[in-house]
Amino acid sequence: MTKRNNYVGPCATACKPGAGTDTQNGTFDRILVAATEHAAREVGLPGRADRMIACRSCGAPTASSDEICRDCADAMRAERSEALSALCRVHRVRYVEDLPVSALEEMQVEWGRC
């Protein structure tokens, strides 16, 4: 019937009931359980370090801020390069800088930019 208090820590000399570290009533255990439940609800929220970002193109996990994995970025880069080289052949120019502005604007519209 008597509750036994263990006073440990800096408050041990003051002998205040309930002061100090856990008095074996489960307070610390309840805090740990609440913290783990709260962390489980927070998983995947923006700003969390454990958030998995999926690639916009293939859905693979990526850490890139533009949400494109490295493989898809390489594939897109190669595809753009091929399109630009084909455009250079059509307009009979050697460098992309020599292409007419209208051709570049048309390409941007096709690729979904501006």
C-alpha cells in the first residue's frame, strides 16, 4: 500500500515527492510511447529527413530536389541532344547557337516549356 519513491538526481537532496527522474510510475515509458507514435504519424511529411521522393518519370526513389532520378536525367539529356542535333541538320548549321530563334522557340513549345 505504500508507494516507494526513488529520488535520483539533483533533486534527491531536496526530497520533493515526484521530483527528480522517473518515480517508477511509468511517466518516462508513456513519453517514449507517445514520441514513437508521433514519429510514425510524421513519416513522409514535407521537410522530414526520412521522406522518400519518387522520380517524376519512373517512380524510383531519388534524393534529387528536382524529383528526377539520375538515370532519367541522363536519358532526358541524351534525348534533348539528339533532338538538337536533328534540328541542326535540318537547318544546316553546325552549332546550336546558329539555329534560328523561331526553331528554338518551337522546340521549347514541343518540349513543354514556355
